[in-house]
Amino acid sequence: MTAVEPNRTARAAALEAVDLTKHFPVRRLGFHRRVVRAVDGVSLRLERGGVTAVVGESGSGKSTVARLLARLITPTGGEIKLAGQPVTGHSADLAYRRRVQLVLQDPFSSLNPVHSVRYHLYRPLQLHGMTEGDPDAAARQLLTRVALTPAAQFIDKYPHELSGGQRQRVAIARALAVRPEVLLADEPVSMLDVSIRLGVLNLLADLRDTEELALLYVTHDIASARYLADTVMVMYAGQVVEVGPATEVTDQPAHPYTQLLRGAAPDPQRAQVVVTTGRGSPPSLVSPPTGCRFHPRCPHAMAICKQTAPPSVPVSAGHVAACWLHTDSGAAR
Amino acid sequence: MSLDIDPAAGTDVAVAPVGITRRRSRPVRLPRSPKILCGLGLLAFFVILAVVGPWLAPYDPTAVGTDLLAPPSAAHWLGTTQSGQDVLSQLLIGTRPTVLIGFLAGAIATVLSVVIGISAGYIGGLVDDLLSLVTNVFLVVPSLPLLIVLGAYLPQGTGSNPFVIALIISITGWAYGARVLRAQTLSMRRRDFVESARVIGEPRRRIIAAEILPNLAAIVTSSFLFTVLYAIGTYVALAFLGVVDVSHWSWGTILFWSESQNAAQVNAWWWFVPPGLAIALLGTSLALINFGIDEFINPRLRSAGVSRKVARRTGLPKRSKLGLTPVLGGRR
Amino acid sequence: MTDIVLDIDRLSVAYGVEDNAVTAVADVSMRLRRGEVLGLAGESGSGKSTLVQAATRLLRPPGVITGGRVTFESADGPVDMLAADEHRLRKLRWSGISVVFQSAMNALNPVYRIGRQLTEVLRAHRPGMSTADRTARAKELLRMVGITGDRLNSYPHELSGGMRQRVMIAMALALEPRVVIMDEPTTALDVVTQREILGELIELRDRLGFAVVFITHDLSLLIELADSIAVMYAGRLVEHAPARDLFDAPRHPYSYGLRNSFPALSGPVERMTGIPGSPPDLSDLPPGCPFHPRCSFAVARCATDMPQLVPPAGDGSGRLVACWRHEGTEPPPAVLAVPTVPAAPIRTTVAPIAGGAV
């Protein structure tokens, strides 16, 4: 794995989201229709042969973004473009699913306990009419691609006979069966044993290189995002607060929330203990704070932060942050 | 496990840590619990009786005889009725329709509850609202009065047709199972493998049939057995009340005649006790199997602890107290 | 010797009996000193939770303690935890040793206000306290963990996950125990809340002087938090060393692999390998060292003989390792023999950094 090249030539975006919004209705016995603003105005680009990490905590909306991109939920606003073409309607569903796949977090429930590994791997091929040749050979080849060898040993097993890491690999193999262009991974290693995580992360990195996949890696762990991703996008309370090259965002975070996240993450190589300011918890998404949603917790909050939501301000090449501090009128960092 | 009714089950009983895997190549294993074996044995007995009963019966059940209201004897093992009919023969002949209608009604009701319950749970929205409304109506309507009314409207000649009877009984028997399955489907819908199936591109009907339903196998079985129990009880009640044609022998019919001839007053216990006992035993067998399935689904219900022999050998208490982990070596 | 508050000596625990028995903890010995923070690290199947549950006799069936001895130094003198009867254990629990579990925030009864749940603890163990005293103490406990006193009247569902965990910690400290055992207390919380709670915990420890056994799978957390770290694998203790030493110079191949499983937050991004293979199957352990199938430093002896937990050859620092490569007849592999440099103590009082990158 090499360090990020800052001047990557512009590649075609495999999957792009423009101003994606999702509001969930809240069932209330009242007059006002209240909504949970789970995702608000999120834009991102996934490029082939690249990993984009979405970092955030629970309630930040990152999992909702993954599900929106996988078209498991329909957006309230904004649009999704696949290779430049806007995606609409239901008729495009199966074709979309051939090109965009999803891997979920929980290895213990992402595989159906009553079906064998062979069924899990063969079913997507059947659904998309890719069944020429020997189905067993196809399944075995998939298992080899995710380093579950010898494949013959695994193909007849049921999920409860596999370990967490092996199940996750089967889930990845299933997603790869239809040869997608985009692979969305929602916290794929969070529930795995620590010593196994790197193996799966390395597998994703290899798939990015060999298959030129566009990978979305959703996580709450900023260290693994730094390890795997080329681009890191930080989300807070349903909005994007910072985007940039992975090492730059983690080493020189521009947004106060990213700084808080970076400081709070365990770092054995840190010289001193960090005492964090910015105490508190993420806001309610039913009635989020006005202006910048982070301002109640922000140590640098100014008057304007309470009134107006900040724009995306460039901090350096390819690195933007949604923070008033970085505009000309804001205080210098 | 194939079913997660109680996801927190693992926190109560110390299920062995993650590192321990069981050697099973199929997800379904027959539990060797004594409850299930006992229940299955009893049920098998009655099913066999239903099949061979008519051949075993020593007399024609309707044939009147000379021995009136005779207590059990060598000639009539269960005695005779007011008109000299052999109770044992009536019981044996009557087993088949009782068991048959019970299972038939159970099957039809279960199919209905599966289709309606799972569809309501998975499709959601307006469909769910409508189906739930129908389910609730059928839950609330008192079943026996409804069946009596329906029975009165049956076309002539069909009153003894077991399929027709099973059909009308199943109309009142599907609603409870449908509610249970709807609740289970709702919780299963959010499981990751269902979402993954959607992402793969699986169509909705296949998700219901091939992804969700196999996982509900244990619950559907349990619901089926429960419904059979209900159907048998209802059929007996209908026969007892004379709603169904009493010229066709069933356990309920025996009770009908024994009641109308005041068998209890004349202390002719051999007339009503055997059919009552048979009903009770058949019901018990079904209930035992159900309990066994419950334990299978929810490990918490399994009786923890060690057998007496092992307890003696190792010095451990038979059932360890919570908060007092036993120590091998006998120290308490 | 009264400096030691908890002495676990060759404890062994199994699930099931006789033929069905699976050994979950085998021959584990460790000592906890007054005021020490001991980190217990391991993954699934390591036996770390089973160990502490057995030591406090809180292990649920089918768990059985199969050997060893646990001595707790209570205010009334040493107590043999494995021989104690129910009465004794009940007295000890919470006032001598208290436990906070992973989903402890779900251990709060949803229909009672938290003030009542706190005072219940006091009422059960301190019958002499008056109601006013109990309420005052409950308020003080909440204040200690950073929750305002008015929250006494809140129901659990009105508090966030982090706050509920803090309430559990307050409850655990209510009777000023000597030992607090925490089993993955912050795993279910977000990283910022985790940082805050751990900071508060250290402050409380400095003030009240209790010892902590902190169980987690997140080794990187322990480096900053613990005084010493014990690493478990497949029910055995494989290494026990001061925290900084373990991180700078791990001796056991598993500790080494584990340490290298955490991507760094600084420095160049280089490919890391973690540990190959899968977590152990406790019902089917190989002979010899349980880690040897995954170990890149294994030699012939590792497959036949079980290594003992002893100081590595030539090391007098008090560290313990269970590995044949450190036996002494041959020099250990270079990466496992990095010399340890005495480092400055981990915790220094530092001026607040405004959440910035360090």
C-alpha cells in the first residue's frame, strides 16, 4: 500500500451522490409531522480503484448513507448517479444491483443460517443470469478470491460452522459474485476479533487494486480509516463536516469535530494524555441545533456558527471542511 | 441458532464462549429431550390407532346388544352404553375422524396463518393494516358460537364431510398463529441476511418463501401443533353440542350420547371417562412436543444443572444457585 | 503482603462436567495490588470474562470452577472466595468487590428512577443509613461521575448510553470497594464518551484508591490506561508485563501480533498483517501451546509441550511470558527481544488540549 498521491488525475466517478437527504418520519400523536433528519445534503464521489472512508459515530448518518447508496432506502432528496447516469425508478433495480453491492456489519446475522455457503454464493449468479458453466466452480473461485482456501472445505458448510472472520469473507464473496463496480461496506470489521480485522481490511485493499473496485468503507474507527482509505469523509449529525486525503484529514484535521475524534481515539504512540473539551453528545436529529450542528460542543464557536450553517471551505488541495474558522472572516486556526 | 426470539438469551445462561463450536453439519438437530420423545410417542400411538382402529374394533359401534350399561368385562373391555353398544369399538372407530379432522384443520389454519401473518409482517404499510384488521376481527369473534352458526348453514349432506368440518374449524383457528408469525417476521425483517437478500436482488416473494420462512420452521411447527390441539377440542365440542352429524362416530359423539343418556348420573363412568381420557392424552402429547420445541428455541427454558449421578460423583450441587458458582472438589 | 488485594492462584474453570467439559480458563495466576489498574486483554475464547466471573463466583451455569484458589483481602481480613458461603459472598459483593459489565447500561431497571436504584444499593448494604443520608450520598456519587444531582429523578431511558454507564460506575463505587472489575465497559459507547469516562475513572481511582481490573479486547486503550497488562489466549495467561513495556517490547508472539493489529494514527501508512488463522476452538485445542498453529515463531517443542508462565531468560523486570522461545537455551527472535527502555510514567497532569491533534 502506498501513501496517498495528492495529485490523482480525475477519474470517472463510479458512483456519485449529490445532495443526498433522508428524513425519517416520526410517528407521533400530534399535529406536526416531525422528522428525524438522518442525512442532510450529503455529496460524495466514489472512484474506481479507490477507497473512500466515511467516519462518524452512531447517529452520524453514515450507515444510512450506505443504505441509501445501496438503494435499500429511498432518499427524500438529492440524487444518485451511477457512472454519470442518474438513477431513478424501480425498473432499474436489478441492473443497479449488478453493479453496486453491499457488505454489512454483523457476521452473525448477515448470512442466512439455513442456507449453505454454496447457496449464498450461487444465488446471486442465478438472479443475474450469470450461470454459464459449472456453478460449483464459480463458487469455489469466489472463495479463493477471498482467501477461503481450500475452497472445497468451505463450500458445503453452514454459517454456524464458520468463525466471524470466515463469515465476513463469505459475505464479501457473495457481494463480489456479480462482479460489481462498487462495493459498499458498512462497518465490515467492527464485530470481528481484533487480530482478524487486518486480514479482512487487507482483502478489501487487494480487491481495490486487483478488481479496480470503488469501495465505500463506513466505520467509527478513525485509525482503520486512515489505514485503508485514500479519502476520508467525516460525518456529524447527518452532515459532512470534512473531506480530504486520508492521512491529511487524520494528521491535520481542520474541523473541530474531527480534532475531537482524533484526540479521543486511543493512540499508544501519543506522548501526553489528552483531556478533551467538546463534552456532550451528538444532538437530537429531530430538532438539530441551528446553524452549524456542532456549535453547542465546539470550543471555537462564534456568533455566526449559531446562525448560519457553514459552507464547504477549502483548506488545502482536495481537502475541505465545513467550518467558519477556515473562511477569511473566521479566526485563524 | 436458526431463530432468535430472545436475542438476549445469551446473557442469561452462560452459553459457552464464542471459541467453542459445535459439530453439526445440518442446522436442524432433533433434540433428545424427554418431553419431546414422550409427546411424540404418545402422538404416534394415537395416529396408529386412527389408522388401524376400525380393524381392531371387536364390534360394530352402532350395533345394539343385550348387555345394557354393563361395566368393563372380558367381552366388553370398556363396557357398554345404554343401548348395549360397545364403548371400546366406538372409541376405536371414533379415533380416526377426530385425529384426521384435528390435523386437517390444523394444516389449513397453519397455511392461512403463514400466508397472512408473514405477508402482513414483511410487506407492511396498507397491506399490513388491512391484514391485521382481518386478523384481529377473527381473533375477537367467539369461535364456538360462530361455528355453531356456520354449522347450521352447511348444505345438506356435507355435515359429515371431514374436509368441510375441518375447513370451518380452521376459519376460527388461524388468527392467533398469524399474529405470532407477523411479529416474528417483523423482527426478522430487520435482520441483516434479509437486507442482504434484497441487495443481491432477490424478489420479495422469494425472500418470504426462501429466506424468512425456513427460519420460522420451529415456530410454524409449534403453531401447527397448538392449532391441532385447538381443532380437536373444538371438534369434540361441536360433536358434544350436536352441531355436527352425530351419526358419525367420533370421541365427541360418544360424549354427546353419554351426556344425553345421563351417564354421569347413573355412574356409568366407563362411558365418558375413556373418551375424555383419550382427548386429554392426545392433547398432552401435543403440548409436550410444544414444550420441547419451546426449549429448543429458547435455551433459557432448558433445565440447567447436572443429573443426580453426576452430582454424586463430582460433589457438585444438582442445580447451582445463581451467584454461587460451584467449585469442583465439594466445597460449598 | 497486604498490599495485594486480589490473589488468583492457578484458577481453572470449565463449562459442563465430565465428558462434556470444555476448559475455558486453565491455570491462571495473577495478583492485583492496591490501587493498581490491571488490564486484561484478549479476544473471543480467551477466557477473560470467565476468569473474573469465576473469581467472584458470579459465573452462571454450566460454568464450574475446577481448581485453584482466589483470595480477596477484605476489610475483615483475607477471604477464600471459592470456599465462602452465600452469606459471606453477599457481604463482600459490592462493598468489597464490585463489577461493571459491558451492557451494564441495560442493567438499570427501566421502571425505577435512578435515584431509587442508587439508594437501593445503599439500603441493602448499609442498613444504618437514614433516608436523607442515602439521598445525599447518591447525589454525591452522581456528582463524582459528572452527572448533575437533579438527574436523581430521571428514568434510565431519559439518559444517554454514556450517562447510564456512568450511573453504573457510580453504583459500583457506592460502597467504596477495594476492587472494581470492569468488563468491556466502554465498548458499546462512542469513542468520545469512552475517552471521557476513562478519564473520570482514572481521576476517581487516584482519589479513592481502589484497584481496577479492566477487561477489553482493545489493547490500544489499555496502553494509556493500565499500569500492567495481562494477555490471555485460549484460557491461558500468555504474558503479564507493565503496560508500557508490553507495548514497546512485547515478548510473546501473540502479544506481538496483537499489538501489530492496531493501525497507527501517525507515521507512514504501511501494510500490516495482524495474526493469521482463526480464534481457537476451545473444545478442540491442539496439544502443546494453544497458539502455535498461528505462530510464526513456533518451533518443534511448541507442538508438544505447554510453556509455563515464567520470567523470560535474563529478564529481571518482573515480566512473565509463557513461550518456549524465551526459555533461555537459545536466543529469542530479534523482534521479540527488543530491549525495554524505562519510560516516563504514563499519566502526567496536562493542561487541557482543545481536542486538537497531538
